[in-house]
Amino acid sequence: MGRHFALLLSALTLLPVSTAATADKLYFYTENFPPYNMSATGRAYEHNDKTIDGLCTEMVKAMLSHTELDYVIKLRNWDYGYNKVLDKPNHGIFCTTHTESRASLFKWVGPLTRNLWTVFAPAGSDIEMTDLEDARGKTIGGYRGDVMTEYLLERGYSVSQIDSDDLNPKRLELGQIDLWIADRLAGPYFASQQDVEDLQPVYSFNDTELFLAMNPATPQSVMDQLNEGFEEIIANGMYEAIEDKYGL
């Protein structure tokens, strides 16, 4: 009996194991940054892709639909997801700005989209800008810790900072600030949430590419599928359709 069991166990170890059984699940993280990534229910955190929406999320879901990869998408705060991805293979985060300092930290898929820093004026304003220097002497709304706010402060612009960007559209409408700096898509979204309409984008700059960033120890076979899925949504028109949906 023992001999037969040993022979059976030996034979089983030689049998091929299905790909589905051995493939590691992928974990993707994103944050609440509408309309690029956002909760579909208004919650701070989400645990699966059915309740996570946004431009970048739709790009990632479309790309994954052309692969055989098993995955989970979670919405968390940025620092939590970013550190998870740095530490664990088969983990990724989107949408992530590709910078020189980050280039070697991840394997990259994309660009999924681009963002553009934009200066907004209130509805009906006669302010015109052909260069960022045209904002000298004006009070620009920003929020503390934001990369755009820091950029302006480092260059000596007058920035009125608050703790949340949500309130800046109303401040602009009420004349408490002259201009507001925000992302080209996120700005109008925040404004609509505050019932502020017809803000005027008067100047845009610093066009940056946004990617899916994967832990560098993620197997190349996985990266190949992700990149092939990305190329497929470009070829079949889905990429363009998603951008059109969000006004790009």
C-alpha cells in the first residue's frame, strides 16, 4: 500500500499544472482623484473594480479584458498603494506620473493618458494669458502639499493655499482669488461638484504622461500580456473612445 501511494504521489508531481492554478493574481491600486480614478459610490475606499470608475480605471479594465490575467483593483490612499507596489511583485498602481526619479523603480505600461496643469479664471473674466508670467501680481488659489502649488511657490507666485482643493472653484467665483491652478480635467469636475459653472481655462502647461506602474519583480510574461492588451485597445479604438468620453 505504501509503495503504491509513493508511486502515485511521484506520478502526480510529474503532471503539468494548469496555468490558472499557478498564475498569481495581480493587485492594482488607485486613489480618489476624479475623473481619472474615483469611487462610484462616494466612499473613501473601494475593494473591487465594480465600484471603481474614472478615465484611467476604464483604460486599465479595457486593457485587462484583452488578457487572461486574474486581478483585483482596490481604491486606497495614494501612499498606501504606492508602498505596496514598491514592496510586492504582481502589484501595480495607476495613474502614475512617469518621472526620472521613478523610472527605475517600476515597469511601465502606457501612457494611459496625460494630464495638463491649467490656470482657470472665473466665468466672464477678461484675463488672457500667453505665458505663466502673466499671472504675476495675481492671487492664485491652490492647496497645501500639491505639486502645482509647490511649483508656483518655488517661483515666487502669490498662492492662497487651503487644505482642500474642493473649495477653490467657489472662492474663484466669489472673487476671493483671481485665478485657480488645477488639472485640466479634475478642475472642471471639482467645480461641478460645487455648482460652479463656466470657468475659463486661460493657460495650460507642463503636460505629463500617466502610466500603470508595476513592481519591477513582476514576471516579464505578465508585463508582455499587459503591454499587448494596451496595444490592442489602441488598435481597436477603445483608447480613443474612452478619451472622447472624458473630453480629451
